[in-house]
Amino acid sequence: MSYVTDYPAADPETVAAYYLQKLSLETDCADVNAAIQSGDLDFVLLHVVGSDETFARRHLPGAIHLPHRFITESRMDEWPDDTLFVVYCAGPHCNGADRAALKLAQLGKLVKVMPGGITGWEDEGLPFA
């Protein structure tokens, strides 16, 4: 018996439920880029960390700079209630996207995190604005 099989594999229904749950919370850089490239933006992309100067130097195309500390009920009322927000931060070393997702969810907003953030975007060789 190997370390791989020390613990039995979950049944397919459990695996499907787990990944459906996970994918309802996240999206990846390639899928966000594909939506940007096709013009099929059915979400609002939020860059949720950093200064205005840092954002001006490098951000994802079409992103709005809204640091998580400025996510408030009155600010988010600018969008319809059924708007999906995709949030990203600097990268795996940053928890700004997690903070933003929590705030948005607490405000009753739909949200997904883009793991990897700017670091993941760059690693995939995707274009910056």
C-alpha cells in the first residue's frame, strides 16, 4: 500500500460535490482572460489591493481598482444586486482577495476569487492593461 492509498478515495458523488462547491467560490486566470478577450464579461473584475499608483502601473484589463478597505454597502450599491464580482490581489502571498470576498459576501453580493492574482496572471503570460 502506498501513501496515495493510505486513505481511500472518496466516492464520485462526494468528489463532484466538493469540486462544484470549490468552483462556485473560485475562477482562474485563463477563464477570466478568455472572458475579457471574447468581450463576454458577465462579471465585474475588482483589483482589491494597492495604491492608485500601483494599479496604474499594472492591472488586469477592464479591472476596477477598489481596495477591500473601501468595499462598503453604499459603494457596492452602484451595481445591481445580481452582479457577480471577481476579485484578485497581488498573488498567493496576499489575502486581499479573501478579505474582499468576505466583505462582499457579508453585503449579500455574489463573488468569486481569482487565486494567483497578479502573480498567477503574469505566470500564465497574460496581458496587463
